[in-house]
Amino acid sequence: MMSVVICIRNEDYPASIELRKVYRLLSDRSADKSGLLRVIDESGEDYLYPRKYFVPVKLPGCCTGV
């Protein structure tokens, strides 16, 4: 299942993540333990960002395989 988040803060990374935009979230247990999320950002690459910059989005069942 694909996990996504919405950006709610970007003051330290305005060129990399945009407010109110949906981003794909990748699983990273090590980052999670440090309060970070691994997100595919505007560059198309995955980077670590503070968890407080995002909120999770629950997709309906019809959208989880997209």
C-alpha cells in the first residue's frame, strides 16, 4: 500500500517541498526513530524531513494501488 503525506510546513526547505502538496512517503524505520520521514520531494529523489512538516493522508481503498 502506498503511503502519502501532505506538507504543512516548509520554512527550512521552500525549494524542496511545497505547502499543501501531497508527497509519497517511503518506509524508513531508522528515520522514524529519529523523528524524520523519508519523502520523495520536488527533485524526484527521496530525502529526510522532520515529521512535524507533514500530516498523514488516508486514501480510500480504490486509490491505494495507484
